Amino acid sequence: MKKENRSHILLRYALVIGCILVFASFIVYKAFDTTVISASRWNEKAMKELSRVDTIRPERGNILASNGSILATNLCYYNVRIDFRSERFMEGRYLLAVDSLADSLALHFPIRDRAGWKKRLLSPLDKPRDKRPRAFKILGNISYADYQLLRTFPFFNIRNSNKTGLTKEKVMRRVNPYGAMARRSVGGVGIDSITGETHGISGLERALDSLLYGKPGLAKKVPLTKDIVNWTDVEPVPGYNIKTTIDINMQDIVEN
């Protein structure tokens, strides 16, 4: 009986050691393949990435009234998303907090009621983990103050963003602080569908676009000790601020 138990134990040890050896052999093979057999292909990919030059878009200039008041300017907004496939995403804690999170979102961002927010927050979890969205949009075009408020909500108040999957995408928008005042004269901007650049499409925005747009900068990839980062080769030149003869007090009287 003891001999049979001993043979069973030895067999199990042999199976475990065999699995470890197979796994170790696979790692050694992949390392050899990457560094020797397929080295030229990986080097070519690395050089292609490091030789890529990115364009840095300049900050568009402001359009000012005769007294210096701003008629058109750029403001920074954020699109907030959740990465449901983040490695350390705390799904259990997310499910526990979803009711209170829906309450907070419905109170401060009433584009949906509580039930609508809860349905939206839970919808990505219906899919298998490997098919869940990596950039599920929660809110769009919110200010930095609203983003800071969002970070105080249940679950989102966890400091480690890797555990919440919360990410923000910076978006620059052209805004008119005085609303529709002198709208035809000031004009508007649009995004080029090919280049993604913002240019004037009407009014002063279009007529003075070459001055307002500025000069793009250039950035390239540079390998550091722990990461590959963007290195600015040519700094972007912001566009000029244009001061007009528009008198906002007179304009308000005329329009009314």
C-alpha cells in the first residue's frame, strides 16, 4: 500500500516537473526567437516607431473686443471613459457601489435619471471580460471642475485609477463667452476631416485664420530607461490674439 502511494506521489511530481519544463522551454524559445530569429523584424518595427514624427498642434489665438474682452477663445474640456479590461479593475467593488454612483451621477449630471445611469453603468458587464470596452464613454465635454467632482463619487474616489479604469481625454473647444453677440462677424471654426486641424470657416475666424492658427510643432519618440516618450523637437508657436474694433456695449444695444 505504501509503495502504491509513493508511486502515485512520484508520478504527480513528475507531471508537475514536466509541465514546468515545458513552460520554461516555451519561454526560452520565445526569447531566442525574439532576440535572434526574428530580431530583424522587431528591430525594423522599433526603428519605424522611433523614426515617427508627430505634429503638435498650436494653441489658437483669441479674438478680442475693442476693450480687450474675449469674443472667442479656447477652453479645455474632458471626455471621461472607463476601461473595463484594466488589469486591476475592481469589479466586485464596482457592483457594490453602482447604486450610489448612479444616484450621484443623476444628481449632478441629469442627462439621465437614476435608472438610466444604472443601466448604462451595468451594460458593459453583460459581455465576457475579454470583450468588454476599453474606452466606455461616461461623460463628454465636461470641465475640469466637473471632472474633479466626478472623482469624489463612490468607486471613482479610489486613488488608483488602474483599479477604477477611469481615464480622461483632453479636448480643446472654441467658445464664445458672449454667446451669439457679433456671431456673424466673429465667425466659427471647424475640424478638417483629413488632418484633424481646427481652422476658421466663417467671419474673422476664416479671414484671419493664418494669424489665429499659429505654427505647428514637431515631436519624435525617444527611448528612455523605462519608457518611450514624446520629445519635442520644434516647439509650436501659438496663434496671435486679434483685437477688433467691436464695442460690446454698442453691439449689445444694436442687437437688442
